[in-house]
Amino acid sequence: MQIKFFFIPMIESAQAESELNAFLKQFKIGNVERVFFPGNSPGWSVCVEYFAAAQDAPKRGSESVDYKEVLDEETFKVYSALRSWRNLRAEELGIQRYAIASNEQLACIAKQKPKTLSELSKIESFGPTRLKKYGDNLIEVCGVEVAKSDGDGRTR
């Protein structure tokens, strides 16, 4: 996976937005993070993780992604714990698993390891409703798994 950075200014952003959108259409995207920078030239800094070659990209669509191949070992453990929690919770509520979070969203959470609802809200499609219903539990599961990987088993 490779990364590319973009800056989208608040004023006269059309050209920068066009360049970003063209790039996003050209490659398989792994993750996108954005941070707002205020100041003399306010705007968004966007970091795009992408697969440079088609053979490097995980399969999408009818074929499922094997996250064990895509994620490092520690991140995969966090992803697995999040997925187990999601599946149990969906069964308890009698709803589809994806109504809580997709596998792709869980992989993003596992990578980013959010510690607050604000951090979790940056995951795509994690709006106020999902945050209120599931946010605290997802953060807790993530924190427990990170603590386990630290070796002492204590949540920090």
C-alpha cells in the first residue's frame, strides 16, 4: 500500500477537489484520513492510502476481502475482536451485522484504534446514530484488545 497527500483549500477548492476525485477513481483505496488546518490558508489535508497495482489490492464486490492478509497481526486481532462483538450484538438485537458496522469499517476502526467518540466519528458512515448506539462498546473492545497486545491485559 502507498500513500498520497492532498491539500484542499477552503477558498477556490474546485481544482484540488477535482484532482483528488480523479485520483480516487484511478486506484483501489485502502483508507482516507482528513484533518482541517485553520490559519492563513485554511483547508483540509487529506492522506489517501491506496494500492498502486491491481494485484496488490484486496478483492471487492462478490469476492470478500481476507483481512488477515491485508492487516498486520496486531491490527487483525483488534479487528477479530470487533467483528466478534458486532456479530453477537447483531444477533442479540435481531438485526443484520452491517447495520452495526461493515467489515471494512471494523478494519478502519482496528487500524485507527480510536479512544474517543470524536475519533470514531471520523470513520466513514459513523454518524451520530451509530455512535450513540454502538460507539462506547466499539471503543471499549478496541481498548481491551490494544491492552492485551501490550502484554499486561490492563485497559488504560
